[in-house]
Amino acid sequence: MKYTRARVIKDTDGQEPGEIDLVEEETVSSDASKKEGKTTLPAIALRGVTLFPHTTSELDIGRRKSVSAILEAHIGGRIILIPQLDDSVVAPRTSQLASVGTLAKINDVSHGDNGTVTVEFSGLHRVKILSYTQTSPCFIVEYEKLKQTNYDTITAQAYYRNILTLLSDNTEILNNVDESVNGMWSDINGFIDKLAGTLVFNKNFDLLIEPDTEIRLARLAQRLAGEIEIIKAEKEISKRVKQSIDRGQREYFLREQISAIQEELGEGKENRELSQKIEKLPVSDEIKEKLKKDIAKNAKMPMSSPDYGVTRNYLEFVTELPWEVRTEDSRDLKKAKEILDDEHFGLEKIKDRIIEFLAVHQLTQEKKEPILCFVGPPGVGKTSIVRSIAQALNRKYVRMSVGGVRDEAEIRGHRKTYVGAMPGRILANIKLAGTVNPVFLLDEIDKLASDFRGDPSSALLEVLDPEQNNTFRDNYMEIPFDLSDVIFITTANTTDTIPPALLDRMEIIEMSGYTPLEKKEIALRHLYAKQLRANGVSALQIEFADGVTEKMIEGYTRESGVRNLEKLIAQVMRKAARRIVEGEDGKITVTCENLEDFLGIPRYSKSDANKSDEVGTVTGLAWTVFGGEILNIEVSLMNGKGDVILTGQLGDVMKESARTAISYIHAHAADYGISEELFKSKDIHIHIPEGAIPKDGPSAGITLATAVLSALTGKGAKCDVAMTGEITLRGKVLPIGGLKEKLLAAHRAGIKKVILPTDNKKDLMDIPDIIKRELTISYVTDINQVFGQAII
């Protein structure tokens, strides 16, 4: 008994089918199985190839379903071969297969050295696929023999005679046509199948699935005529080349033949166009000569060569860059101010600085403007204001997010000698913009990373330095490109993580959070209209009552920007859209009373501060990259040995602040009526809630000191007072940063009074008037002034 074993290396969909055993027909019958009285057979989906009846061919089988079908049918058995409608699909569904296939016999199965399975099939006749009775592990189809139509008409006979004439008149060039295809009118469809299988084996499966004999003959005649013309063109090309060269110059002959073929295909024209574009490039003659040599070298390469595609892509990238294409700048500062005012509410100082930037840009020809860096919490409009700058200047806008970029090649590109080499994202975006002077946003520059592949921030030094970027060299292009006309602007949430050398090249413009009034105005002017358009809801179909926006801001968001507020408005719009589609009558009105039907229960109360005066609990203020936050600090005493316990994931600086506060109170214990024995017999436990969030910085010093004193004296701390400031061992209160964000957080949390270092009094100029009116602000220079105002 004969066995054929084959190992399939890898399925075309990336799976490993493993080993298969294929046995002869004598071992297992491969006749069509009978299921409920219907004729069924296993089937294979063919990709990029068609097997016609009356032809024999060997096909490589790799997909798992195909292998399973071969196992089901066995050598000598019958199987259905069905063409795919789309050759790009790796794992086709039944809807992606043709409705007609070829019933074939499996003649032999063998395996090659590379592990592929090769099967020899003989096409028998065409069949119509009635249904798929099974799709796993292989296709099983119910079929019937395809019925032919229009096979004995006058038109069909005319097409048949035309084909015979073409065959007889071109016997010398149609060497691959079997003589047996002539004289087969009695089996006209067999004639079509055999001729089609011979001439168009790898394409045009519509000849297989078409039941109309007249249409099949028409298509076959057309394609046969086209095939003859192609062969004649090939012979004419070969003849012209042979006439132009000496027989002994074989190498020269091959080059000329390639040249003639490229001329016929239009590639010679493309090379000439590339040469003309290179002549116009504003580069040195040496670089032009190098590029022309690349074109000449590429013309001699076969198109199948990997180097051909690499060089071709390189030349096209170089010539398609906008070397001298630029947009005309708008010089109307009044219009620029109107654009900024229309797109953004508030931010007056930011807008004034942008107008100054645009004015200087008009007056100077040095092209050495500072690189602006907008720093602020998420959702305050950093990215959108850059887009407005581009609009005000009438320049193209390009955004590139560098957050998480670790590879220097992302900025500078890969050398084109590497497989899969690509230009850097700087030049790629310049090409995408189509101009040499766009407004180029480098978003999230504070989130750059680095690893063994290089440091992207170092690569950006050249890009952002006006003294260097006029000759920026991308590793892929290896030709200097002038970036001095590009206006680079960056954004970040914090400057702490930006490398100092990169930070030194930028001018920092801080964008603080919005007040509730500013958020309301932004929502009314921009967010509602934007979400109405985004959700397909008309302003006539939904109405927001007074107070709804304020309730969303106070009860559902705790942010410096308006991003979450926009999400809430979008959620309301979606629910309204559903009601409209479901047929709800009348205008939908959103009120403070029914807002919970749209957004659920409010997530925040008006005050997140302490609700009552408590011993050992004090409210502090903190700054984060997401804006200001309130900080509830808790201190508890317990029997022990005088140890200090710190919890809440505190950073080193905050731990030192806590120990400084305890040391000051310990040194002045007698002044506060605290027994020395208390520090020896009690452990002091300091905890800051939300322990999963890291906390650090010195600005909680006076808050920690007040909470410790409250716990040691047993006196309560006022719940409506918040504070921020650094403490020294002498009890001095030092200034802090992030004041605006901290005061906004206190206002959001319902705090009535805030204690600040006296040295921060000058910073109140940047605080909105509404915040200063609704908060009582007290300034201190000594910790005892804090104790006097915070301890009951």
C-alpha cells in the first residue's frame, strides 16, 4: 500500500497545520458523500489561479482548509475547485467565493523540499454551487452540473469561427495551444475551457463562471486577440533590439532589450520626468549628479529586484518634497485677533502673546523666531490654539504627536540601505503638508522617551534650533533640507520631564485651567454647537434649561479644561438622538431636575473638603499636570515609641516636609502646651488619602504642620480653610508655584478661605476676579500665623 506524507511549513493565514498523511484511493473511497440524498464534495478556494475543465495542472496547497479538503477527498477522488472573488482575502468566507467551480480529480500528491504540498488536478467539468453544507474544518458543498445556454446560436458559431481563424492565422506565435482544440463544435464548451485554460490560466475566472456559451465565446475571442497582439509586440520589440546591436555584444543586447521594454511600458518616460524634476531642485550640482546616477542605475535593474523599489521610492520622495512651494502669509493682525477670539474664549494674555509673535514674524526676515511651547493641563485648548495660529497666518497645519516616541529614527529617518527604510516623520509631514512653510505642531513633547534605539529629544535639538535647521539632514534622504520657514510650536502638560537642552530652545507659555464661568461660556459658544453637529441633532429638537451647564460643571466634572464637559454634552446629545429616532414627540428639554436621566447620579458634591471641624484633619492644595487638586491630610496618634509613620505613596520631598513640620513642633512643644513625654510614648501616623496616586513636593509643609499640631493638642482644625506653603525648621513660610490651579481647585471644592505665603501675593494678578471675590485670601510669613487662623 502506498502512502504520501507531506509537512506543511506554514499556512497562508499564518497558522501551522502540522503533518498530514495522504493515502491512495484504494485505501479510502473518495466518491461524493451522500447527505440526505444530495450530492456533496469537499471544496478548495483558489486564490490567483483558475483551473478549467479538460486541463491538468499542479497547484501548491498551503491553507489549512485546503489541506483538510485534500484529506477528505484523497488521491484519485473528486473535489470542487472554486475561485475567490477577491485574491487579497487570506481566509475567504462563502460569500467571497464564486458561484461556479470546477469538478476535478486528484491525480497525485507530493511534497517539495521546502515543505509545500503539491497536488496535480485534472479538470472534469463545470459545476454550480448550490449551498455549503459545512465550512469547518473544510468546505463541503452541494452542487450540480452547470447548465449551458445559447450554445447553438448563429452568433455563437460566428464567434467560434472567428476564434478558429485567429488560431490558424497565428499558429507560429501560439506555440502553447494544443492542436486538439480545433474542430470541437460538438463540445463547444469543452473547446472554450481547454483554450481558456491554455491561454489565460492565471486570470479571468469569469470565463469559468459564465453559463452563457455565446458570452463566453465573445470574451474568449476578445482576449485571444489581445494575447496575440501582446505576443506580436514582444516579437517586434525583440526584432528592433536585434537590428540595432551586434550579435556578439550580449550584455549590450540585454540592456537594450530592457530599455525597449521599459519604453513600451512607459518607464523610460517616468525616468525622464524624474530627471527633469531633479534639474529643478534647489540643491548643488553634486547632489543632482548623484541623484541622476541613481536614476541610471535603477534603469538597469529588473523591476523584481528589491533595490529597484528602494531606489525608486527614494527618488520619488526627494522629488515630491515641496522644496520651494510656500503659502503667502496673511498680514492682517486684526483678522488674526478675530480668529483667535472666535475660536477661544478668555486666554487674553495668551492671545496677546500670539499677536506679538505674529507681528514680529511680519517685521523680521531673520526667520529665527522663538519656538513657542504651550504648557498646561489637558483640555485647556493647547492644540486647538495652534490650529488657530495656522488659520490666522493662512498656513497649512501639521500635527505630529511625539508622546511615547522612543526611536531617534522616528525623527531623522532610517538610512535607505536598511530593509524597510523610511524617512523621518518631520520630512514625511512636510511632504504631506505640501508646503515648505507650514505651522508644525509637536504635540505632547513632555512625553518623549528614549531607549537603546537612541534619544529622540536629542534629534529634535537640530529641528528646533533656528541656527541649525536650515540644513536639516534626514538619514533617509541624506540631502540638506531647509526647515527655517517652518513655524514649530510644541505643547506639554509639564516642563519637568522636558530635557533641559530642549527646554532651553523654547519659550514657555503657561495655559492655566478655566474658571466655572469660563467653562460655561465655552460650552455655550462652542461645545453645544459642535456636539449638535456631531450627533445630527437640530437646535429645534433639544433645549437646555438655565442652570444645566452649571450643574454639569459642578456635579459631573473635576478638571481644569473642558474635555470631560464636552463628553458629558455628547452623552446628553446621544440619548436625545435615540429618543428622537424612537419617535418621541415634541422638543426634548434638559433641565436640572431630569439631568440625572441623561447622565446618572452626580459624581461630585459641591465640596470635597471636610464637612466639619475635625482633630488632626486639614485641607491642603496641590498642583498636578492635570490641574489643581485639594489634599486632605490626616494625622492620628497611637501608643508606641515615638515613631513617625507616613502613608499615601508620598515622595521623598513630601516625607522631608512632614519630618520638618514634626521637628518644628517638637522643638516648640512647650509653647503649645504639649508634653515632651507625648513624643516618646506616641507614634504619629500621617496619611494622605488616594494612596494609589503618587504625591510629592514641599508645598504641603504648613498643612502637615497644622494637622500634626491639631492631633497633638486635641484641638480641631477649621474645615472651610485650605492652605499651601513650604515650612522651614525656623517656622518660616516660603512661596510655592502653581497658584492659579490651586485656587481654582479650592473654588471648585467650595473652600471659603485660603492661606498663602506672603511672597505669592504678586502672583494674584493672574487670578480671575471672580475667584478673588469668592475666596478670602490670607497671607502669612510665619507658621504661627497659620495656626492662629486654622486651629480652633
